[in-house]
Amino acid sequence: MNKFLSKALPVVNAIIAGLIIWTGGAAGGAFAETTGILGAAPPILGFIIGLFFPGLILAILICGTVALFINIRDEIVLANKSLNDLKKEQR
């Protein structure tokens, strides 16, 4: 079960990143529409701006950190396996 969860974590991380980016776009569109900050521009422009600035930056910071931890874990597991194989060869 533990291996299944560790294999599924990158997929969940990617889904969460997509949700963060999409939420940033929705927030940007809603903000542009309610405040009128973009003037006569359509709300889709606020959505696009929201996708890149808050959405993408937050996704990179949060999900990028999680992805880095996943990669570190995989490398530690590989190193542990290599050390165990080395111990068996020395016996």
C-alpha cells in the first residue's frame, strides 16, 4: 500500500498544480470583472493574467517543492537498494 501511495503522489501533485493554476485564473477573471481594473477589456484578459501571475507562481512554489521531495525520496530509495546489493555481494 505504501508503494502504491508513493507512486500515485506525482499524479496527485500534477492535478493539484492544475487546480491551483485554474483557480488563479478564475480569481483573476473575477477580480478584473468586479473591479473594472482592466477598463473595457473582457474578463478573459483577467483570467489569462490570473493564470500566469498568481496561479503559475503558486503552483511552481507549492507543487515544485513537493516534486523535489518526491525526487529526493526516489533517489534515497535507489541508494538504499544499491547499498543493500553491495552488502550482499561482499558476503
